[in-house]
Amino acid sequence: MEQDFAQVRRLMVEHQIRARGISNERVLAAMREVPRHLFVPGDLGSAAYGDHPLPIGEGQTISQPYIVAVMTDLLAPGPADRVLEIGAGSGYQAAVLGRIVREVWSVERIPAVAVQAEKNLDAAGATNVRVVVGDGTLGLPDHAPYDGIIVTAAAPSVPQPLFDQLADGGRLVAPIGSRNLQDLVCYVRRGADFARRIRGGVTFVPLIGAYGWEE
Ligand code: SAH
């Protein structure tokens, strides 16, 4: 069974990701390795590798594989990096990052979702990912600064605490826009300057918190 899934993952990476222009070998390798089926509810198993997001309970979703790849690529992660994720959800994005970087901190607002994310990460053998329950719009100041910050819920604007907790040279990726439609935005920090790039329309569940949307 595991072997079948490994083959399905290779096809997912070739057809959904590399074929659409993602060539970052770190990203492609990580997505070939992480057992995505362990991050979706049990009854959805083989649907895990389809070209779409899936429900994970509590009204939340695991992102489409291609979107995970695009965001990970924009984050330009390297082996020595420490990364902060806002919105652990299933834990899948954090597990992909965990294959590439030194350490991942992932904040999740809904306690039951965080518990499930931890279980999924354990089952997948991700040992360098930590899930923390809280309002990620405040960042995670105790472990700042971060070389990369990835927001996987839709924000009206980038929460100021996240800019503050980004290391010099660090990258921040987030879907920014309305509750229904956002652009993926990538910032690179150089001292007090934040250079911005924008990449295409996406739809994420809302980021809810002090610097996000109201519930
Ligand atoms: N990265 C996830 C998908 C995220 S879905 C994955 O790979 O599966 C978005 C998640 O963000 C949801 O679980 C939601 O509860 C969470 N969320 C929303 N607002 C948040 C906030 N202020 N802080 C932390 N998590 C938040």
C-alpha cells in the first residue's frame, strides 16, 4: 500500500506540479516524500492525491497540492532555515516544509484541529515540526526571528507582528485580499525594506484574529 502511494505521489508531483512550472527540486522531493494521505480524514485516503483541496473538519481545508508547492517555492526554504506557519490545519504544509528546513513552528487557532495536526505529523514521522495553539496573527514572538513565515489562511493585510518577526533576508508568503478571493503575496525583507511580489488569485479559509478577520 505504501508503495502504491509513493507511485501516486510521483505522478502527483509530475502532473500537477512540475508540469505547471515548479522546478525547485527541494519542493518536488519533499512532496514526493510526505505521505499526504495521512493528513486527510481516514475515509478520504486515495482522494488525498487529487488536484484539489479537501475538507479536514471544523470547516477547514487542506490546500490543493499545487498551491502547497507554489507557496513553498515562493518561501524559498533552505536547510538551515527556521520557519513559522500560521494555520496548521492538517499539518501537511508544515510536514512538507519540515522535510526541507531545520525547524518549523506552526500556530493553529482551533485546539481540536491542532491536536489532529499533531497526530498526523507524528504518524508521518515529522520530528522537527511543533504545533502551538493560539492566534497566529500575533506571530510566535518567543521563537522569533524566522527565516520564513507562511500564512495559510486568507488575511485582509499582513499582520504587523509577522513583519516584525521576520529575519533580515527572510521571506513571508501570504494570501492577501477579501474573504472570498486573495492574491498570493511574497515579501522579502532587507533591513527595514520589504520588497513585494504578487502571484495569482487563490481562495483560502479566513484568518481570524486580532490582525485578521472577525469570527
Ligand atoms: N496549512 C494547512 C491548511 C490551512 S487551513 C494544511 O496544510 O492543511 C487554515 C487554518 O488556519 C485552519 O485550520 C484555521 O483554523 C487556521 N486559522 C485561522 N485563523 C488563524 C489564526 N489567527 N491563527 C492560527 N490559525 C488560524
